[in-house]
Amino acid sequence: MMGKATYLDHNATAPVRREAADAVCDILRLCGNPSSVHGAGRRAHGWLETARERVAALVGRPPSHVIFTSGGTEANALALKGSGRSRVFVSAIEHPSVLNAVDHAELIPVDADGIVDLDWLDMALEECGREALVSVMAANNETGVLQPMGKVAEVVRRHGALLHSDVVQLAGKAPLDKLSAQTHMMSLSAHKLGGPQGVGAVIADELDVALTPLIKGGGQERGKRAGTENLPGIAGFGVAAELAGSDLEDAERLTVLRDGLENRIAQIASTTVFAAQDRPRLSNTSCFAVPGLKAETLVMALDLAGIMVSAGSACSSGKVKASHVLKSQGWPDDLASGAIRVSLGRTTTEADIEKFMDAWTEVYFRLAPENKPEGAAA
Ligand code: PLP
């Protein structure tokens, strides 16, 4: 009989931390609009500002740089659209919320591991640097690959362009202070770091960039995002950000678990192709494909065996398409549509990895019986 299901899809959404859930519930039970001037309003305003301080501390910026939004998607839209730049360059492996934020985005090509082509960017910015915004994600959600953000910043600043980075997947997994100093704007999402879904933030200094709001109305969020703030969500985000900032050392433990898992997968099927395996990448992420096997089939078979992982990007509509990330890196269509992503997190244990390996071994040999070693049990 199948035991408790094993969740290995932390890049899609991470389990909400108990303390963050408590903060959401506490605020929900209280009444107060942060814009009201009476006592209840002032209390609500205090909770809002406490959360702002906590998120600001995670990224090493003053609280005045934090603009709360409805999530990472809106944060990316506000940064890219709101900047009003006539030329917008985005890496080819960005999340769809960056790729589709403006109609005129131009794609920065990437190499076989998904690293941006800095020479291409340097040339592209030659003519138009001062009118340009460049958006390069710090860590990719599908493969976990990390961009050389210091070098990206150096090129972008040399040409007088603005630099935005989607740090949704990096936040809570690595320190952000250095990156924060190198970029003009960053996007965050609470639910990737143990906070609730439906809340995020743009980090931007008004002195660097005059953002035009996407949603106009009242003067909330320094006039950059109208509408009564999602105070319960924001409070949960604040608590999760504070706890995530103190939990970074988990990366080493996750690297050991992830590398062990990849070694065992490669032993079972030597043809397995791993994305960006030899490049710096998030310690929790493994993205791989076995030629001839379809991601959809694998994800469903693993789900039936009690293991939850993703095919390509889980942020899309639930349909499995060949990953645009892997295709940009030169993976052929059939290999890219076979890729699955296993993403570990704070709650992942060695026992979870064992359960994954048991399920994977069974599913793989069922789908590719011709590869089963002779004499192995049926
Ligand atoms: N950016 C990246 C890299 C993501 O992985 C995601 C979600 O998967 C988003 C942006 C969108 O964030 P949200 O779900 O908060 O809209």
C-alpha cells in the first residue's frame, strides 16, 4: 500500500511555514485597513510596515524599496512594463511572466547550459543602452542554473541600461545582498520561500527608476500599486522572508541529497541527460530526461506511486509542452518534452529520496523493460 505522498516540487510552490500560516490567520481575524487613520488602521499600517522591513532585510535594501504586489508575475510585469523602456532585453530562458510582460521584448540567446551570451548583450546594448532595460533571472525555475549576475551587471551598467532580475527562485536559497547592490530592480514571490500564494514584491529604488503603476487608483505602495494591500498575505510573506533568511545553510544538505539522487538515476539509465549539471545551479533542483520517455507519462506514473514532481514548468496551464528553457539551450524537441524536474526543499528528507528512487526504478523499468538487467526481479 502506498504511504504518505512525497512532495518533490518545491520550485512550483514550497510548503507554507507554520509561523507564516499563523501570521496569515492572526491578521485575518483582526480588522483594519492600513490606509485608515484611526487606531485599527494605524495598527494595520504597523503590521504592513513590519512585513516590509522583513522583506527588505532579506534583500539588503531599505524598506522604502519594497513595493508589494499580487505575486512574482505581477512584480515582473510592473518592473518590465512600468519602467517604460523602449528596448527590453530578456534572457531566452526567463519565466513566462517575464517573456510576456511586454510585447517588444528581445531575446538574449543562451548557451547549452542556459547561461546568457554576454558578448551578444554587449553588442546589442552598444547603440541603445540608455533606453534599454535588461532582465536576467538569477536562478532558473526549471534547471536551477545560476547566471553570472556580476558579469551581467557589469555589461548592463557600462552601457547605462537598467538591470532587473527575477530572483523568485533564488530568494531564501542564497544570500541576496550582493545581487541587490548590482541590480536596479528585483522580483520576489512569497510562495517559493514558505509564504502564502498570491503575494510578492518588486524591489526598486525610486532614484534609479520611475515606475509607472500598472494598477492606478489610491496611493498605496507609494503610488506604484493601487488597491488595499493583501495584509494577511503580506504578513505571512514577512514572516517567511525573515525565517528564509536564517535558513540558508540548508543548501549544503540539499546538494548532497540532490547529487546522490542524480548519481543513482544515471546508474539506472546511463543515457539520462541532466540539464546544467556541470554549472553552478540551485542546490535543490534536478532537471533530466531519458531519451524515448515522455515527461507526461513519467509524471503521471510517479504520481500514482505517490511521488509529486513536475514536467517542464509547473507554472504553465497543466499541459505538458516541450520546455522553452531546454529548447533555447539546444535540446531537441523530443528530449525537451521528456524532461522532468525534481525540486527538493526544507522539508525533504533522505527517506523522501529513497521513496523517489524506489518509484523511479519501478517506473523506468516498466516503461523501458528492454533495459532491465538480466536476472532482475520482474
Ligand atoms: N518567476 C519565476 C522564476 C517563477 O518560478 C515563478 C513561478 O513559478 C514566477 C516568476 C511567478 O510567480 P507567482 O507564482 O508568484 O506569480
